[in-house]
Amino acid sequence: MVLLGFFLRIITLVLSLTLTQLVDGFQSRMLMSNGLALTPQMGWNSWNHFQCNINETLIKQTADAMVSSGLSAKGYKYINIDDCWGELKRDSQGNMVAKASTFPSGIKALSDYVHSKGLKLGIYSDAGTLTCSKTMPGSLGYEEQDAKTFAEWGIDYLKYDNCENKGISPKERYPKMSKALINSGRSIFFSMCEWGQDDPATWAGDIGNSWRTTGDIQDNWNSMTSIADLNDRWASYARPGSWNDPDMLEVGNGGMTKEEYRSHFSIWALAKAPLLIGCDLRSMNKDTFELLSNKEVIAVNQDKLGIQGKKIKKEGDLEVWAGPLSKKRVAVILWNRGSLPANITARWAEIGLDSSATVNARDLWAHSTHSGVKKQLSALVEPHACKMYTLTRSKA
Ligand SMILES: *[C@@H]1O[C@H](CO)[C@@H](O)[C@H](O)[C@H]1NC(C)=O
Ligand SMILES: *[C@@H]1O[C@H](CO)[C@@H](O)[C@H](O)[C@H]1NC(C)=O
């Protein structure tokens, strides 16, 4: 009996060790080693609205507006400074320095301010000799030094661009900064911006928390729709820890109608894209706030299952996009890309539901529920507009 008890204990120990190793192995395969980006990043970035016209006052006011508008409470946490924050020349020790005329208090003071608001601060550099504006140095050859500087300043996020790269492969340049950030002593989100040129989805899963899949977005319908399609090709590579990035949001910048912006935000949310606001938060109007603050749409983006939804049907200009969510739910978008109102239908088999399933269809923009829906979901959709739903199987 004593011997049997001993053997049982050994067996239990071996089993539990094996399980622990399996779980660890699973997580290290699933997650970037910095452990960040379990869900896509949410926040704001200065580029789409301000380009190089930035300064510390603007960044502080944006942090203030993120909190006072209520958007931070919806999950938007990163305040990201893009290009043009630094001096062209490094200091005598080779360190990057904040531009004295626009960031006179320095970046450390700014990160203290942003952190005091419960938010996180992001910064920008470039895997080349100069940034894209050519007004400040890139980090090529200075990866370890710059990562340490960012960590000392209290930076939480780095967007890493691709200009002036001397023709060196991104597969050489980006892993260097990834490693430098991990060695920096601070947890720093790594946002790779090599414009999708070398298909980063296929090699950057353990290097970046997100990677751009396309060139820059423009604030118009053609740009937004074509970027949505280009990004969609890489859907199967997205996973918790590392996401496809079809670029930052243009919602609120004025180049699209409200329905077009609603489509933009809905598709980005379904595609598990970073939700990085690109408008002037200090003067956002009611429509912009209504789109950016929709908790039910944000919940699709931040769903813990972390599977990128994709285009599953296209009949001319009429499209169905869908993807699975946790708790066996399904998110669906009926998207009319044409110029006339149209009836769009998603059949259960097309979106991964049993043909016998009965569902409750929650309309995430109307905030209403149709219960007992069978076989298919149809709706009349206005030009350039979409309907977005979460489908939950009803209990038999
Ligand atoms: C800071 O930037 C904003 C946005 O471009 C601009 O409106 C403002 O005048 C700037 N402030 C200073 C002090 O330069
Ligand atoms: C849309 O088409 C579906 C499938 O053909 C049909 O069942 C539904 O009644 C139509 N709805 C509208 C609003 O026309």
C-alpha cells in the first residue's frame, strides 16, 4: 500500500510537470516574449491629423481629452507621438534628444504627465539612418542605445518606421530593435511599420506586437477600402501577441461620410486591427465620438479569442465579413460598397454556424436584438454603409 501510494504520487508529479510544460510551451508559441498585446492596441497617434505639427502642449491636451471625453474608459490607453519629435543631431554621447523648440520640457516630463492620467506614452523611430520626415535621426545602428533612452524616459510603445533603410532587409533591421526593447528593462510595445513590403505576417510573429500590412492610409473611401482588402489576405497570421496592422483610423478627419467612417471602424474592429484614433480629440464632434466609443463594436475587437474576422463572401459590391468570437459567438458585417441601397444576406453555413442553429442577432450599431433568427441574416444596407452583428446561439 505504501509503495502504491508512492508510485501514485510520482505519477501525479510527472503528469503535472508535463502539463505545466505543455501550457508554457503553448503560451510561448502564442505570445510575443514581451507578453503584450493580448488584444489589439487601442489609443491615439498624432500623424493622421497633425503630421509634423506637434508639440508637448498638444500631446498633453490630447491626453486630457482622452480622459475627459470618456474614451480612455472605453479602452483607449496609448498616446503615441509620431515623427518629428526630436532634434536632427544626437547629443555628444550619441543619444537622441527631444526637439527644444516643441518639446522643451523633454520626453520624461511628458511621460510622467501622461502616466499621471492613467494612460501610456508611445514614441516613434525608424529602422534607417533618418526618419521619414528627414528631420531627425533613425535608430539603425543605435538600437540598444535608443531602446535604453526610451526606457529611461518611461516610454511604453514604439512605432518603428522604414525610411532611409540603406536597402538592408527588414528581417535584419527589425529583430535588432525587438531584442533591444526586450533588453531595455522596460515593457515596451513594438509596432513594426515596414509597410507590408516583405510580408511581415509570415516572419514577424515573434518579433513585433503588430506589423503594418500596407502603405499609409489616406482619409478617403478608396484608400480605406483597398487597405481593408490588402490587410485581409493575412488574416490567418493574426493572434494574441501579434496583429496585422492596416494603419491608423481616419474617423473624424473629415474626408469620409459618417456611414463610410462607420464601415471603416466596424471592419477594423472585426479584423482585430489596432484601434488608434487619428483625429484631433480636442475638437471631436458628436458623430465622431459616437463611432469611436461604441462599446459593443470595441468588444468584438478586444474579444479574447483573438481571431481576425475576414471577408467570406463578395457578390459584386456586396460583401459579408465574419469571424468567430469567444463563447461560440460569431461577429458578422454586411457591407454595401456599391452606390445603391441593397439587400445583403449571410447564410449560416457561410459564417460557420450549423444550418439548424437558432441565434439572437445583436445589432451593434442600433443596439437592438432580433431573437430566434434561423438559417440566415439579411438586411437592407445603404450605400457605403454596413450593419454589424454579434450572433449568439440561443439555448434549445
Ligand atoms: C502645438 O501644436 C498645435 C497643433 O498643431 C498647434 O495648434 C499649437 O499652436 C502648437 N502650440 C505651440 C505652442 O506651438
Ligand atoms: C433580402 O433577401 C433575403 C434572401 O433572398 C430575403 O429573405 C429577405 O426578405 C430580403 N429582405 C429585404 C429587406 O428585402
